[in-house]
Amino acid sequence: MNSTGTMKAAEVAAQHREQAARTGKAIRRMSETLPSLHAREKLFVWVEKGRVCTSDGPMKGRDIAAVLMNTDSDSESRREVVLPTLRDLRMLVRAFSKARFNTIDERNAVLAARRVLDAALATPWYSTLTVITRGLAARYWAPFEDTDDLYAWARARRSPTPAQWAA
């Protein structure tokens, strides 16, 4: 504590992290949920063995790009792209950089989606994309160091599998 009797933000963060580590449970940092995950239909995207997989089955990069670029708030077709970890987001960026396209419109869609993914990497929240581990780290003080470890979050929150969180 400093001379005015107040704690610096870093001191508060260290205290909460230490308390979470001591108890082994995630401690609530904020009470808000991620509203977009409740309001919109979700498209789950992950990378498995170097291949991009989605909850809708096989999709081309340009199709995922179309979902990312659909920011019309009045449209019923607007969906939230949900990725499990930042690692999956980085691998998706890499996959987009290797994407093949046949027309100039497909090229433009893929390049625009790549810019969206780059922005999502740099900012904590993005309106059409949510990373589960990033959202959890914003809501809870983790009892472990690597806040991008989805299975550590599952153990800390006593969930059988991380896949059940999104349901």
C-alpha cells in the first residue's frame, strides 16, 4: 500500500492472483457475461492437426471470412465466431495467409477477414469474434499462470470438458 492508503492496480492484481492460486479456484473479476455470445448464433472454429474445423462442418476460408465480415446488426444471419484459445486464433490467421482464391472478390474477402483477425489479436474484445480463454481471463482471476490453457480453466471451474461451456 502506498502513503495514501490505496493500492496500485498491479498490487491488487498480484493479491488476487495469489489468492486464486492459494485456493485453486478461479475468482470472479467482473460479473458481466459476454452479451454477444447469448444474443447471436455461434460458429465455433478451431484448428485440429493443421486443419481449420467449424461447428458447421467443412468451410472454406472465404465462408468464414463472410461470417467475420457480417457486421450488420439488424441481420438475423449475423453470427459470432468463437475460438477456444489464442493459439487457435493465431493458427487461423496463418491459415488465412495461405488461403487460395479464384476471383478478386474472394481475395478481397479473405484479405479483409485477415485484417479483422489481426485486429482481434491486438484488442481484448472484437464484436464478431470471441476467444473463450481471453473472455475467461477477463472475467476471472486464474489460479494458474497460462490463461490460454483451456483445460486448466476446465479444472479450475470444475467443468467435465471445456466443450460444455459453449453450450
